[in-house]
Amino acid sequence: MNDYLVRALAREAGVRVIVSSNTNLALEAADRHGAFPTATIALAHALTGAALMGAMLKVRQRIAIKFEGSGPLQKILVESDSNGRIRGYVTNPMIDLPSLEREQIAAALGDTGLLTIVRDVLLPELVESTVPLGSGDIAAELTFFLNQSEQIPSLIDISHNVDDEGTLQAVGGLLIQAMPPYESNIVNQLRNNIQELPPMADLLHSGKTPQAVLDLVFGEMPYKLLEERPLHFECGCSRSRSEQALISLGATEIQHIIDTEGETVVNCHFCHEQYLFSREELESLLDNF
């Protein structure tokens, strides 16, 4: 199944639901970082959260979500934009705990730390919010942020499916959010609906589409499908941006690199793409000063 999400609105009930299926982009991110199974699942959950939160953005807006926990993963940073372009990394990808249940993923992240969400909503300054981690469960942390920091009755649910070898088979999520005037009863009603269902990832792995999951979540409640949006892993790094990063170091630092190393490699944290700059290329950068 290709990675994509669907957005739906039950106008009379005053609730919107977003369902995502994004296994491929999670596997690509994990592969680029050589992530071990536990780190792969944690990163997959965070990327799913970014997909769901990104679906609420307006055109050209972006969101960055950073989990900094006390567990061995240390930090997970994911980003998404309004076009479904998603990227992310984990600081310590070589983490593999005995179990791949949600509790072990929470243990890998840790229940002490900070969740920071930064949004570029095309204003002169970025909009940044920070809340303490409470459980280390990524879906629970994002749900807490929306309910407490944003004061919008919401629910985020993320799940994964793995084979006997611990290899990720499916990951997906859903976001349920009340619309103004923000009555929480409808969110609780749909929460009860999904508690009667198999885990989201199991539904996807069995062949259910995000649209079919919408039908199960809404039950008898009438709704309108608003959008089907492709999702994919995409990094905004480039050789020209890496060149600008080197120039920002200043002439003295560039000359130091030339004198001590002769060449340098700029490595992108998000996609692990490497950009090699030779001595001649570094010397040409000095013409900018």
C-alpha cells in the first residue's frame, strides 16, 4: 500500500478524523539511519505523529516535533509540511530492547523530558510550544499537547505491526479532533468506537485502506471525505544548502579546515546524505568573503 492519509469531517457532529498509512516512509527513514528494531518503531511512531499533525497545516506551513527524553533514544526530531513531505531522525538509532510493545518504546524514549513543537505558520516569528513528557508514549504525548496546550479535545492513536523477526510490517495512526465549539463528548464517543477495533496497524496490515478505517471509526455517523493526501519521506537538504552552511562558519574556520583536513564532508542529520567538499571547492568558498 502506498503511503497516504485521508481527512474527513462529520459536520453535524462537529468532529474531524485523519487516518494515515505511512509504513514505507518509516522504513526508508530507518534504513537511512541504520536503525535497530526498537529505534525503528519509535521513529515510525514519531513520523506518523508528524504526518497527522501536518495534515492540519495550511498551504506552505511546516511543523517540527522534538521529543527529548531520559531514555536511551535521547532525542527524536521529525518534520512535516502541508504537502505530506516528512523527514526525521533519532539521535541514537542503535537501540533494541527485548520487547517491541508500546511500553518498551516508551521506556526507550523515557518519561522525563520535553516535547517541543515548532510551527512555521508564515508569520514573522515561529510559533513554539513546550510541554513536559508524561509517559514516553508518543501518541499519548501528542494527545496531551493538543488537549492541554492547545485546549482542543483530541485523540491521537498510533500503532505498529511487526513480524517474528521484529521487522516493521505496518505503521499508521489516526487523529480525532473536536471542531468549534469544542465539545469533548464526540471525541470520547469515537474513542469508544476505536477501542472496539483491532489496532490500527493490524487493520492496515490485513489490507484495510485508510478509507475503510474511517468507516469503522465513524460507525453510523455520517461524514464527508475531504482529502486523500500522498505521504513520502523527503529531505530538503542539498549541496547548495550545505555550501551555505560552510560559508556561515566564516573564512577563518574554512581556512582551518583546509589547513588541517584538506577536505570536509557535510552530513545531513535527517537523511544521512553526505556532501564532500574538496580542497579546491573549499578554497573557492573563500571568495565569498
